[in-house]
Amino acid sequence: MMRLILYFALPALLLLSCERHNDTKNKLIGSWLDTSPTPLHFTLNTDGSAETYNTQTTSQQKWFVQSDSIVFVKTLDTNKGTEEKTKFKIKKITTDSLVLESNKRAYVFIKNIVNKENLVGKWIDNSGAGLDFELKENNIASPINNAMLYYKNWQLKNDSITFTIESIEGDSTTRYQEQYKIIKSINGELILKNYTGIFSYNAQL
């Protein structure tokens, strides 16, 4: 009788474990914002790739779920195939919050939920370059105090924003598009990233 019970129970337990694994993985996908004073944010993609970053640097990695933990894999030497793995226990996860633990230290993250409402407004460039801009409800974009660079419009798709921009030099006008991944867009702070770097803005109140 016991063998018969185990025969039917084992597949059900394996299925339940697989469902929990997939549920955890699906909840993890997205951009997570570190709430500590020295934040290290990260983005987890569906293809198993990951990015960790602060306001100055970014790092390409891989990730996977192992039991009740998340593992980050960083390639140290491509030619030698050497990797560095960092493991965090998942203490708590919801649709918008995450608590990880490593070496008895807890790390608290909130999920960056990208929506149009959080993006509309005036944004001030923290770099000092003066590339301030305003995003309007009707998808019109405009520069603030910059006659050489003219934002025409903006489009939001998933976690990316695309600007149509006109650059004016003398009698010459060039129109082009720039796409950025939205790293953070809450609490009056906007962090964008593309192939050239990471850009930080504060909302003008």
C-alpha cells in the first residue's frame, strides 16, 4: 500500500515543486531596486541574462533559480571559461518586493513598475550637461533650456523609452531616434541606460 501511495504521490510532488519554481522565476523577472544607502540594482531577463548596476557602472551576468535561492553567474575569463557564482537565499518575494539573504545579511529590493504616469513631467539631468527635458501626456517631448537639441516625441514600450530628437547645428537639422532601458522611474528619480552609459535625472517639482 505504501509503495502504491508513493507511486502516485511522487509525480504530484514533483509537479508542485516545478510549479513553485516557475512561479518564483516569473516573479523575479524585471528590474529590482536596491533600497540600501549604497544601492546595487539589477535586472533579470527571461532569457537568463542579468545586469547589475549602480549610477556609474554596469555588469553583464547570468542568473538562475536553484531551490530557494537565486544564483548570479559572472564570467571572469571567456577564453578559460572561468566563472564566479554568487548565491542569495530568497527570504521573501511578492509581485513588487524582494528580500534576499547572504551571510546572515538581508537585502531589500522593490520592483520598478514602469508606467506612463511615472514618466510624465520635467526631468533635470544630474550629470551637469544640461540635457533636461519634459515628457507630456500626449507623447510630446521638449527640451528645457537647450536650443541645440530638440526632443520631438517619446514612446514607451515595456521597460524601454524611445525619443525622437532633432539636433540643430547652424542651418543643418538632423532627426534621429534614441532608445533607453528604464532602470528606475519611481520616487522622483529616473535612471536610463543605453549602449553609451547610464543617465540619471531628478523630477523638477
